[in-house]
Amino acid sequence: MRGVRLLDDLDLSVGVGGRLLIVSRPEGSASLLLRILAGLAHADHGSVRLAGVSRADDSAAGWARRIGYVGASAGIYGWMTPAEVLELAGRLAGYDRADRHRRSDAAMERYRLGSSRDAPIRRGGAALAQRTALAAAMLTDPEVLFLDDPLRSVDAEERSRLLAIPGKRRTVVLASAFPATEVGLVNQVALLRDGSVVLHAPVRELDARGLTLSLRGIEALAGISEANDSHARVAAR
Amino acid sequence: MNRLLALAGLAAHELWISYRLLLLLTLPLLGGLAVGAIPAELAGLRAVDGAARWYAISLCASVGIGAAVVSATLAAERRRGTIAWMAVRAVPRSAVQLAWFVVVGGVMVVGIALGAAAAWLTAIEQLAEIPDAGPLVAATVAAAAAALVVLAGAMIVGALPLPPAVASVLSLLLGVGILASAVVVPLTAPLPTGGLGLLANLSRSTRPIADALQSTGTALVAVAFLLLLAVVTLDRADL
């Protein structure tokens, strides 16, 4: 992506409780946006403030508990067990022992980690690692959750069940390269094109126009047809 | 503090299960033990000074390899997302780096101390009268501080956006180069890596303990500065 402007003067707001799907062209823009928001990548300028807290707030009740992020890669050591990962996530979030156990048990049950609880994650492969990563992110009951093309190693049905994130006041932002797989998980959709937001609309607008939740459907809603697209590319050359 | 302990525990476990911890510990020790295998006519000087010189030369290799391990480890941690996993939990990147440095540096220092003890025991075996161990102990402390300087430099390389293999080769070359120059060029000033030069040229120093203290001091200042640079480098990196 060297030399390609992925994000440029972007303006996007999501209300409390919103479930936003972001798709982008080029593909990496949506992921980069989420990583900037989660504090993993840097923007050229500006600052990030989410749910009333800034990235600099590393207190126990600050960023660590209120913001969650799950990436395409689990980022967990293979020798750790799901129980150890959840214990560590609880410790880093500053919960006391009793609270850690309560939250850990609840996450184990919801994400069906019980049978693998004390087995090294590497034995369960990428799917177990990704489910554990999601469980760890949900351990703190975050107000804002970023999902960067998550759980791709989990089978489709199970993935949809796991990503049906509960909580009416929880804001979920999901970046996906395969929007058709996110049906039923989101209620609004945004399209980034050449770094800017060209569409931000409720999913029901797609339904009203008889369009599907797919890249083609979203682009059609944004008024971008394939013919226009190829014309623009030729013009750009 | 609890958080730092948790991170250090993770780093130690990760190093342990991959045998890197053992490598960092045993390399300097093997260097110390190998001193005994050097024929007396090659060892030169008096027994302890000769042993110290060969031990210093072996440290160039073992600390250089340690630096390569540090860089590769940090680069791999960044690549596979474990640092990102910590960062989204509001763990400062500097805390992750510091935890890794404490573990790697601590293990390496213990290995250097054990290696020096092995070299000392080998050297005094042939002597009728046991000499004062003070200069060797002081020089070893200064050499360990010099090793920490190289490891802190490796933390910077590991924080750069480089593949682990490239980072490790770069650190190996830089580490061995810097340490070898300290051994070859006699100590003229209290440089951060001067401790290793002092260890290699113990017989030439008229005030080894004072020189060692000076070198240790400058080395620790250099470590602090290099760690700060490593923190800034990782802070500016995308995870």
C-alpha cells in the first residue's frame, strides 16, 4: 500500500449503540481506520477520543475497560490457555480476583471455551485463538468494540452467533472485506473510497432499494456503478 | 508494578518455552568454561588476566548473539500482534519493552557473572597463590553493563519496522562490531562499552576498580538513553 492514500480527512460519526459495517476501497482503509481508532496505528494529525476517554488514559477504569478491539490476528501466545488469557486480560483491566473469575466464567460460557479452558491455544488452532481473543475483548464489557475482519477461521454459522454482540448501548464498528457475511450483525453501513466516506446509511436503505449487503450493493447505494468505476480508473491513469 | 511483573512473567515464559532463555544464560557461561580449553601458551599474560582477555573475546560473540535474539524477538512480537494485544488494553508500549529488557538483560547478566566465575576458577586452578578477585569482579560488572548497552541498542533495532531475520542480523553485526572494537582498542576513556575493553586488558589498567566504576556509570546512562530511543521508536511504529 506504499504511496496509496488510505484515509484522507475522514468524517464519520456513529451514535451510541450503533452497529456499523465499514467496507473500503482500497481494502486496507477500513482496517487502518479501526487500528488508528484503537491506538495501534498513527494518523498524520489529530487525536482520538472514544466514549469520553482518550487513548492516553491507561487507568484501570479508562481505555482498557471501555474500548475493545479484535483484529484478524488473535495476537495471543500459543502456549497460553484460554483461562490464562482471560485471567491476564482481567488483570490488565485492573479487576480484583473475584471479579476476574466471575467475568472469566461468563466469557468461557458465552464463547464456548469451557472444553478447551486449560489446553494450550495452539492445540485448538486459529479458530480457538480468535474465539479466545473475542472473549478477552468482551471480558471488560466495553462500550465501544472494534472488530477488524475477525473470526475468519471460525465456521460461518458459529461466527455469526459469536459476532451477534449483546448490549443495546454498546457501539460496534466492524471492518470487513466480505460484507455479505455480516448480514444480520449490523444496522448501518459506511463505504470508504480513496480515503473518504462516500456513503453512510442504514442497512434498511439497502433493503428498500432491493440491494444486498455486499460490496456491489453498497457501491450501488452510493451511486457508484462498475462502469463509473472503470471510467474513473482510466481517467486516473 | 503488578502490570510490569505480569508482563515480565509472560516474556520469561515465552523465552523459556522457546529455549531462548537457556541460550542467553548458557552462552556467556560456555564462554567462561571455554577459557579453560585454551592452551597455556596462547592464554598469555598472567593466568587471571589471560583468562579475562579470552572471556572478554567470547563475550563479544555471546552478547552479539543475545542482541540478535532480542531484536528478533521484539520484531516477531510486533509482527504476530502480541504487542498490539497489550496496547489495546492500555498497556503502554514502553512497559512491554521494559519487561522484555528486564528479563533478557537480567538473564544475560546472570550468565555473564556465571561465565566470569567459571573463567576465574579455571584461571586460579593452576596458581599456587590466589590473587585478589576485586579487579576481575569490577571489570565483569562493567562488562555486564556494556552488554546491557548492546542489548538496549538491540531493542531499538527490534522496534524498527523490519522482519525479524533482518533485525537479528543487523543487531548481531552491530553488537559484535561495537564490542569487538572495545576489546581491540585499549581503554582510553570511560566509554559505555569500556568495561569489556577493561576486562580484555586488565593487566594494563593501573586502577581497574575506578575504571570499572566509571565505565559502568557511563554504560548505565547510555542504557537509559538507548531505552528511551527504543520507546520513542516503538511508540511511533504502527502495530
